[in-house]
Amino acid sequence: MLMEKLEKLAKIKAPSARSELVRMLSAQYSDKQESEPSEAERQLFSALVLDVFDQLDRSARLDIVVRLAKTDRITSPLADRLAGEAFELCEPVLEHSPVISGARLADIARQRSDRHRLAIARRRRVPAEIVDTLIARGAFPVVNALLHNPGAVFEVRALLATLILSASEARLMGAMAGRCTHDEVFCDDLRLIGQSNCPLMPVALSQALDNDDALFRLAETAVADDRDPHFDVDGESLSRHEVRIQIAAGELSFETILLILIDRQDMAGIVWLLAHHLNMREGAIRDTFASQADGAVALLMKETGIGHKTYGKFARLRHAWLGLSGSGVADEVYRFRAMRQAASPRRVN
């Protein structure tokens, strides 16, 4: 069935028709419930996407990139092509694609921005040669992300470079100590460097390597890699990009994600979600939530289509966020229900 659709698509000449079909087909193609494509289907699909990609508008490109970012159902040439897009589009590919080539990652690590390097530093596995390049070119957030990433392979050259950087950035020393608490290979390699009387080894770190209490105290000076939150939906971890695409496509309920964020007490995430769902500025959403205009908040939330029970949970979180008691939540929910009922079409008897 898939091969038939791909062959039909290949025969269509109108760019707009092919683009829309590629977009729709990408959703089916990336669906984990579908059977694995054959090698011929994989090659043909990738070639077709490469052929029409330049004809797509930005929203369609984002849709396709996000759906294909984590999959091995595409070819390396297509993944490498997607990685060349603007950062907002290529970030998922840089961080997740299992088929992007090492040469492409190395080139991007050398030539592109620290945002690109940070996405690469957060990959599930970062080989030693890429780690070396990222440390040589990246600022603190990049190196810090690598130290927090158990899949990043540090060899002696990278360790020495990180020790040099830690002389002027104490937080990196804390991150190195933190990694030593759960990565024996990393810790043993640092000990060998220290035992060689290497002048790059900070005294505090050298002493802490032989004292667990001191090591944990030093690790407390580290700062976390501040990643965008992911959403656990039905056992699957989804990025913000994926959530946006699936809500827009009707594959995921806005209310489901909102409830996840409410349970996590993540007000910043709620602001982000509403801003993208309602096409508003995050600052405008945040200012409305922070105001005393409860009616404006209810009106804003009504536009999302959520039910009154979900609104009640949100209202309780907002009151806590503002440092208020929850005594006014019942009145807010009543007002919200009245707004929804007034907006609903009335029955004609």
C-alpha cells in the first residue's frame, strides 16, 4: 500500500499537490503503528521529500522535519539535508536523528552557532571526535551539556581541554565532579591525569577524587543543563516541537498536554503552550496570568476549548503561582462555565 502511494506521488508534477501529499504521507510514514518500510520504500520516500522540500512553506517544513527527526526510516542524505535548515527547523534533527552522518555533524559543530552545537551536545550518543570539536568551539552551555550527557565520550584530549576551561569557569569543575559520581571511566581517567602531576588539574578537584564527601560537595556547585522540557504521553517522550505538530494535526489533545503541565506545576510551559496554540506572544499570556483580571484569564482560557474541570485545576495552580489562597477558585470556575454556555449555540425547541 505504501509503495503504491509513493509511486503515485512520484508521477504527480504539480508542486503544490506533491507538497501537500508529501506532508500527509510523512505523517503516515512516521507512524510507529505502521509496519516498517522496505529499503525500496525508504529510498523512494527520501528521494521524493528531497525533491519537493524547497517548495514547501515554513509550517510544512517544520511538520516534516519534526516527524522525521527521530526516525531511521529515512536516508542519511535526507537527514543531512534537513540539518542544513534554519535552527528552528533543524534542531530536532541535530539532537535526535539516528541516521545523520558523522561528517555532517562535525561540519555543523565547526561552522554553525552555539545553538547548533548545544543540540548536538545533547544527542543520545556523542562520539569522541565530535566531543573534541564541540569543546574546542563551544561556550559554557555546550561544554556543560556534554558533561551532563552520559552518552558523550570524553577521551584524554577532551578532558585536558575541559580542565583548562574549568580554570576560568568553576561551574565546569562542579560538572566534572558530578559526572565522576556516576561515571567510573570518566573518574578513573581524571585520576590518571592527576597522578601524572598534570599542572592543569585543579587542586580542589584532585583532592575530591579521593574523597567521596568532598566530591559530592564539589558536584553541588554544578548547574544543570537547562533543556526544554519533554512531555510523557502514553509512555512516549515528546519534544515541544512534536507536541505542537500533533496538536495541530489533531493527533493529540491540547487539553491532555495542558493537564500534564498543570500536574507538573509548570507555569512557564503553560504560557508557552497557550502562546503557540492561540498564536499570541508569550509575554501577553504571562502578563494576563499575572494580573488580577480573573475575567480576562477565564476569557483567554475559554478560547482553548478546555472543560471546566481542567480550568479548575489550572485556576488552583495559578492562584498558588500568584501566592493567593484558593478561596476564589470556585467563583472563577462558575464564571468560566457561564462564559462557555453563553458561547454555545442555543437549542431551538
